[in-house]
Amino acid sequence: QSALTQPASVSGSPGQSITISCTGTSSDVGSFNYVSWYQQHPDKAPKLIIYDVSYRPSGVSNRFSASKSGNTASLTISGLQAEDEADYFCCSYSRSVTDWLFGGGTKLTVL
Amino acid sequence: QVQLQESGPGLVKPSETLSLTCSVLNGSLDNYHWHWIRQSAGQGLEWIGRVHTTRGKNFSPFLGSRVTLSADTSKKQVSLTLTSVTAADSATYYCARGHYCTGSSCSHWYFGLWGRGTLVTVSS
């Protein structure tokens, strides 16, 4: 079961922007700025693209940005490119029954 | 650069025990929490547990007492043992490096480094 709620899929045309939401609770997303996002291409390991709500690791395109409001975090990808087509997962530290929670993942299709 | 490499049997029989190892290449286990995360085919990510060489370990309550984690500093390896496996435990298992703690402070609260994953199938 996924404790953080993400849309199953989103799509956009090249050059457009899309936003993926990630909804948790006051025990996780709402309480900690330890929200991270991961990109996963088919048959590959997840790759960190956002940490601490809105920070990009070195080497990650500035087309990726993220924020948080209350119990919901959001990832925005601007200037969509074909290579952005992948699954995206959010993750948050939690003070509930388990330390770390993941979202169910969102499949991004670049039309 | 530091790399993680998971290893273990690709096939395990139902009710038996799954044992996986994660080797830390070009680095050490010191100060970081080391995590196991799994992903069933076409599904999302599930956190299994974490281990630190000096700060103990914690597990997902959904796996209960079936999980054992250990860390061997000299071998630079972390290990996962999952008992009484069923088909529901079939997944790709990832080792990941988590947050960094020294003294009373911690940082890097994310999974910044992942192994390639190892596919485990539970079947007779």
C-alpha cells in the first residue's frame, strides 16, 4: 500500500510543463521538509532529482522544480523533453508507523 | 565514486528464507543509514528498513518480525534476511544510502545513492 497519494499518470507535449502532486498527512509531508522525488526509467534504479522539498542535486536539470504546501508536495517539470518520460515517485520521512513513505508513482508520458 | 551492489539468489521457494547482501564499493558504511527498498513488478516503492553501524536499525511494521538487517563494517556490506517468504515478496530489492548522522546531528535525509537492484522471485 502507498501512504502518499500521487496521480497514476500525467502527460504533456514537448515544451510544455506538467505538475505532479504528492499528498500525505500532517505526520509526514506536513511535518517534515524531508520530501524527495525520484525519477525511474524502465528497468533502471530510481534516481534522486529533488531533496529537502525543493533542492536539486548537482547535475539535475533546472527544468525540475518542486515545492510543498501543507500536506501536499508538488513536482513541476518545465520544457518537457522526450527523455523525461519515466515514472516519478515522491517520498517523505514520517513519524507514523514507518520511517519512510513513498507515493505510488506517476507515469509521465511525453506525447 | 561510491557504488552499491546487491547480490543474492534470484529464486527462492515459498516459506523459505531470502538473504540479500549489499556491497559498498569505493566507500565505507560509516555514519550513513543503509536502507532496503523493494518494488514489485509494475508497482511502487516499499521501504523495508534501515541499519546504521552504531545507531541501530528500524523496520517497516508491515513486514513484522520477518525482517533482519545487519551491517558488517569490515566487509563493507549490509545484509537483509526475510523469512517465510511468499509470492507477495517477489520484487526487485534495492539497497540505498540514506541519511548521514554524526554526533547529535543528521543530514542528507534522502536516498542519494541506489544500487541497481536485484530481482527476487518466490516460486516453487
